[in-house]
Amino acid sequence: MKSTTLMVACWTLLSWLAMAPWSPLALAHTQQPALPSQGTDILPFHCFGTEPFWTLDICSTQFRYHTPEPFNRLLAIVKPRHVKGMKSSYLQVYETHFTRSKSQRVSIIIKDNPQGCTDGMSEELHEYDAIVIMPDQVLAGCCNKGTG
């Protein structure tokens, strides 16, 4: 039941984000330069998901993507884009790539969730929803503010 709720919430969020003119999906086929981050520094986040299991740690010195397999990859550090007129922590969009392959672009979307995000495996509620769009898969999960 929780897995279905998480899946519906993720698809709803992804659908909503896809319709926005600033969305990574809408911008994927354009050559527009990234919008400035409005002077905001990178907020630290610890993001994670299940089915498949993954984690993503974001801080000002490192973006690290990890899975249970011996697979630990760094992403280029970029400043987030924000929704104009909203607090910077409401929605953050990172357009980045794996450091070893600039052609493997990755979009990371972190959105504040006042109702709480659930990972579908525990009873815990987390502060943010996360969508990670990679060349070969789309991951959905949750995030909490990090410490770094």
C-alpha cells in the first residue's frame, strides 16, 4: 500500500514538473544556459530511495550517488535553480553530469513536502521528495537536510 502511495506521489510530482517550462524534461531538448542560482549556496541533502536502493548526498564540496553494488559515482557540483519568488528550499533543480562522463547528464529535483515523503518501507516521514533522472533510469525517493 505504501509503495503504491509513494509511486502515485512520485508520478504526480513528475507529471507536474514535466509541465513546468523550467523543468529538466522541458529543457532537455534545448540549448539554453542554466539560470543563475539567485546567489543561493548549495543546501546539503541526504536523499535515498528503494526499489532499487540508492542514496545521493549533496553538499557544497561533493555530490555522491551510491547503490548497494560496488558502484559509487561522483557528480559534478552545480548550484541549484529555484522557483522565482519562492523560498530557495521549496524546489531545487540540479542539472549536472557524472564526473567521468559529461555526456551522462543527470537531473536532480528536490521538492519540499509539508505532508512528508515516505520511502515505502518505514513509517518515517521525510522533509523532501526527490526525483533523479539519469540516462538509463528515473529514480524516486525522499530527502532530508544534510549536515555538510
